[in-house]
Amino acid sequence: MKKTVFLLFIFSVLFAYSQPNEENKIVIDTVEFHFKLKGIADITSFVPQIKSGINPVAQKKINDNLKTYFQASSIRQDSVAYVKELFKELDVKNLEEYFEEIESIKEWRGEFITGNPYYFGDELEESFNIEYLSENLLNISISKQILPYGGQYQFFFESICYDLRTGNKLEFNDFFSVSKEVLNQKLEESGYWFEWNNETQKTDKKPFGLYHEKYILNDFAFDADACNDFYFNTFENEIYLMIKLKCVGKYLMDYGIPLEKLKPNIEYFEFKNLFQLWGKTANSLIGQDYTKLGNKIVFENYSIIHTGGYLLPKDNLNTDFGIAEYQSAEKRFLLLYKISNSKKTITDILEIDKKDFKNRKLTEYCSTKNGFDSEIIAIVKDSDTEFHSKIIKAWRANRENGKFEKVSNRKITKCGNESYGI
């Protein structure tokens, strides 16, 4: 008996979630994916996909990764490879034996669900939830329920945090610097247990110690083999670190603690902004990793916005340096950072009053009598010439000591005009 197998993989857009902030609106579609093999598989998954609101590179990176978590969209095999896996699972050699085996299963099981990944009539349900969404962070949780034939539901949960600027996945240590012991202590002191109440149709928040076993505390460790996962959610207008406990039986349990109680342990820039944890002024950034800063940094006295930056040419030096530019309502800030592996440590900060820029501009393309000097930054009087010759103030980004140093404007011969492509 000859059976014909064909592969069909299609998807369609269903509905979308959008971020409330209209200025930077992030739209997330729910996309329906289908994987079909005639007479063998008929699989449908509903997958979140970012439609707009972030840069295209990060968007593609996140969307591709999200597809790997769902059944229909994660299938990368062609029809031949997929069928071979079925043959291996059922210990058969060809399609004729495969269909005979399926009929045999139906006789003693009474049913067989076509296309299920477990091949023996288990039911699989997939769902996802957008737990937290901001301009920089997307936190999606993926839940799966498996109902073995004649058995009880088994629940699986996975939370994923994406950096919307880069598309990279973020881990627990990207958000917090805290030991398991300290986290356990804080949960005991200030944590809660959350449970959905069917009668009130609301989530109940109860003290942490009201329902837990002492051994559960030892499970709060976030790594590949941990029995828990974390996510973020807003409850009663407060952001919570939520912990989903997955190894205590057939039910998944939720614990949480307000971020307010974790302020000394917060590392993530957006949450640092929320609680103004950067310090009073921009100088508190010295020693920080520039890669962990956001486009906006909120201090106790003011906030600054990222406006650009550039790398300093090496000039045969062994170290790499760069300058990032920020501004507040009254000042411009230059952050000098040293690059070592993937870390960019801020070594010094130069503050310039915006009043110094009336009919003037800041440029880094300057020369001394010894020629072009990549370390020189200067305020010049704006002119419609190839080179600016009126130097008002100048500084050196000294790569030997990682400091900004004042330079006499008389030592600067000229600075290139960017309008001329210099």
C-alpha cells in the first residue's frame, strides 16, 4: 500500500498586543503557525511575534527565537526527516508499518491524536502571556499542559526576558546581584504567595510563610537545572519579581516580592531609573559598565539622555577607549570608557554647560603642531570653512590615565568641520 506524504507549513496573523506608550509603541502579533503532513501530522501553534516598535535586527532575533519554543513553529525538518523520527519512535520501517501501528494503538487505546509530539494520544496545550513590557524589556512566559492518556495534567512553564534594544536574552544576574541566601531571607521577610481565587476572579496575595515548606527556600536558584523560573509583573501598581516554583507536585506555585524590597540588589538600568538608584549626579557612573546603561539615566537631581558617541582611534596604543555623549536640560556630558573584552568601564566624565555652545560647537577632529590628535575634544566657534580655527575650550581624553584633562586652546591649530566630511 503506497501512502503519499506532503509538507505544508503556513502561518496567519490573528491579533496583537501593544504597549500603552504611544511614543514608542511596540506591537506584538499573535501568529498562527500550522505544520501538516497528510494523514500523519496536523499541528497548530499560536506564537507571539513582534510586528513593530523596535529596530529590525533585534526584532528578527527575538521573533526567530520565540518560534523555537512552540511546537508547530519549531519544526525545522522536512517531511522525510520528520517521518523518519516517527518511524524511530514507533519502531517501524515504512509508512505501511506506521499506519498499521497507529491502527493497533487505536484498538487498545481507543484514540490517537494525529500530530501530537508524544505519538501516543497525549494532549498538548500551549499558551503564552506577556508578563511585562516596556520600552526596553519584553518578558514573555510560555506555558504547556500535557495530558497523558488516562493520566493527570502535567504543567510546564518557561519565562524569557528580551532586551528590546539588542534582541539578546537576559538572565537573572542581568537584573539582580544577590546570593541565594540573601534572596531567601528577603522572601521570608517581605515576600508573598499568590493564588488565583475562582470566587472573586482575582489574585490573592498572602504572606510568604502562610503556604510553603521550608525545603522550598533552597530551590530559589536560577540556573539551567533549577526548579523555578522568574518573571516580572505589576500587582497593585507595584512591580514584583515573581518566582514560579515548578518542582512541588502537579501545581505550579507563584511567589513574589516587590522590587522596592530588592533595591540594594538591582542591576538592571530601567529598574535603577525607577528607584533613582544611580546616585545624585552623573559622576556616580564612574566605574560602571557603559554597556549596562540605557538611553536615559535618572539621578536624584536630574536625568540625562543619550545623544551619540564614538570610538577613539587606537594610534598604536594597546587599549581601546570610547566616548559616549549624554545631555540634560542644562549640560552636556562626555563619558570616557575603557574597553576590555565585552565590558566598557567608565573612567571619567566631562560636564560642559550648554551656555558654552551659543554659536559654537563641539568637535573631536583637532590638530596640534604635531598633527592630528585623536584624544583632543574642543569647543570651537562655528564657521563655514573646511577647518575651524577659533578654539574656545579644549580637553584631552587621556588614554594613559583614563581622565579628561584641560588643554590650552593655543596648542590647538585647527579642528575639522564635519559639514565638509572631515
